[in-house]
Amino acid sequence: MSRPSSSESVYDHHRRGQWARGEARAHGVARRDLMKLAAAAGTALPLAATASPPSAAAAAAGIVKPLPPELFTLRGTNAETRFPALRGTGHHTPADRFFVRNHTTTPRIEARDWRLTVWGGGLSAGPLTLTYDHLRALPARTLTAFIECAGNGRGFYTTQQGQDVSGTAWTLGAIGVGRWRGVRLADVLKLAGITRRAVDVMPRGLDDEVVVAGVDLGRVRRPLPVAKALDDALLAYEMNGEELPPDHGFPVRLVVPGWIGVSSVKWLGDIEVADVPLYSPWNTDLYRLFGPGHPEGGSAPLTRQTLKSAFELEWAATLPARRPTLLTGRSWSGAAPVRTVEVSTDGGARWRRAALHDSPRRGSWVRWSAPWIPTRPGPAELLARAADATGRTQPETAAYNTQGYLFDAVVRHPVTVV
């Protein structure tokens, strides 16, 4: 598979310039409010607590499915998958342990009442409205792809690199791989009459409006370049062979393979096809890189995910000395298939290849394993690092940004041998 296309880089650079010059339309939010939030985004704030809040029931009130502590760590309105719970589950993440990222609460929507409206100046005619049955009657496609929060791994900026960042302190469990079935977004856009005038395609969810720092940001929405919308994006109504669960976007969600999770908008209600560039809070003050080493006004809006590896092992696990232990884990990249995974059991002094158990594919992960017989009792650090088909390898340190996005460094996993 190829590297990220040059058209994406051109698009990102062009959009950053448009935003700086005030040429883009900030859909639904006054530009002065977005600028105020963007200025605040350049300052790191303490991370949200990494442990479950005192009232787990209250914290999880906005999530529908059960969240047993052996499967999830609760983080405000979100639920992070505990990586040890994935061991032995197969390539696709079961719905009962797929992470949940909610900006507000999970809405309960009836399929019979749901409508998707496609509208905007980039169409040749008036709005197109589809019912759930209409959508399901269109030609279907199935794809396997991960959904991963842009802040996955954020907690390690502080615990491993000693840097203050803002946002939810995810470890590595804000990811899941699903088998998604639905209709290509390209097919729906063509049915709606997309024209050469189209510049941006912006899906919007049906969850509650989001209020940050006293500013009503409206419902979650984030524009896609037309090229990506017409490429591999999917309007999904099934996950792992069953209808979407409420927490994962029922009746219909967008799946944007390889890109940060906020692009894969849940509970779709409408899609604007615009003939002018669009901006929303989710690609201005949120989901851009701020801080030292980044442009003064922030980076281009984030698109592709980074390269990561995780052990399917309890944090600070206790392992027996002089007995075989099979270390297992998963590695993934948004840019290209993972080609190799290496494991170190001595804190990075020596590395050896892990065995891969999946055919590498872009936008998905590979499961891997490495046998180990610990010989010396005491503390040890396990490390796993992946390399993808672009030639990129996980670094020792992730590049800092104030909001803690796109952590990609090798994680030092502590264990005790007894």
C-alpha cells in the first residue's frame, strides 16, 4: 500500500492558509468564538484523571452498553478498552469491548424515524433525503478498519515523557477494529448529484450540542476533502455482522479508514456538500497541533493516524520466573501496513522479531506474539515497536503538542518477575 497521498498534504496546507486569512466559513459558530478557543488550545492544561471517577455509574450514565471493570476504564463520558481484555478475541474487536468516545451522551434513535439529508451548494439539485430502508437497499460494501481517537496514548506524554497536556488521559485502549458494512459515501454523493464545484463534504451527528468554555459548538461535524469522501469512506449500518450498537452510531455512522476517530462521525443526520471551504470547531481549535515545534496558529487539521503497539498484558503484571510466557499484542498504522514488530524484554537493550498473525493491511492492525522465559526475579520493562511499509518506525519519544494528540512513541510496559 502507498504512503498518504500528496493531495492530502496539499489540501492540509491550503486549508491552514485559508483559515489564517479568514477565507473559510466557520459553519454554525462565530469566527471570533473559534479564534478564542483556538488561542486557548495553545496552552496545555492538566490531564483529566486517569482513574475511574468516584461515581462510575454517574460517569457512564451517557453510555448504553454494560461497562464491566475487567473490560473498560471509565474516563468521563468515555470508556477505554483494557488491552488485556482483547487477548484471544480475534482480529475484530467484539462490540462488548469496543471503546466508546462520546462528546456528550449516546442518543437513542429509532430506525423508522431516521433520515439522512445530503445538501449544499456543491450539488446539482436540491437536497437528497434517504430513509434507513432506502440506504440499506443501495449496493453494499464491507471493509475492515480501525477507529482510533486522536488522543489515544495521550496519558504517556505525562507519565512517560513528563509533559503536561490537556484532554482525556487515554493509555492505548482508545482503538477498536471492526468489520463494517454499509454504502460507499461516494455512491450517495453521486446519487445526490455532487458537482465539480464541491470543495468540502461535512457530515454532522445527531448527538447533543457540545458546549466548551461557555461556547455552544453545535453538533459534532468535521469536513472531509472531496477526494477522501469519494475514496474509501463508508456509511456503515452494521458492525461485525450485526446492526450497529447505539454507542457505536446506530442507525448509521461514517467510517473514514486510517484517519483520526472524530472524522468517523456517529449517528449521522446530514451531510453538507459545500462549494466553499468549511471549518468547524473540530478542525480549528480541536484536532490540530499546537505548541513548540508547530506553526504559531497551529498545524493543519489532523488527518491520518500514527503508528502504535500495545501488549495484551496487565499494566505492572506479575510473571513467573523460569517459566515460558507468551507475550502477545497488536500494532497498527494509519499510513501503511505494519511490516515488522520487535519486542524487547530488557528495557530496550536488545530487540527480536515478533511473529505476526495477520496479513498486514493499511487501516487495520496485526496481532503478534513473542515467547519469553524470564530468568531473573525483579522489575523489568517490556517494549514493542512496529515499522510500517513507509519505512517509519516508532520513535523513543513522541513529538510534543499541548493537546496530546498522535502519541506514537514506544511505550515502556512495567512487569515484575517473581
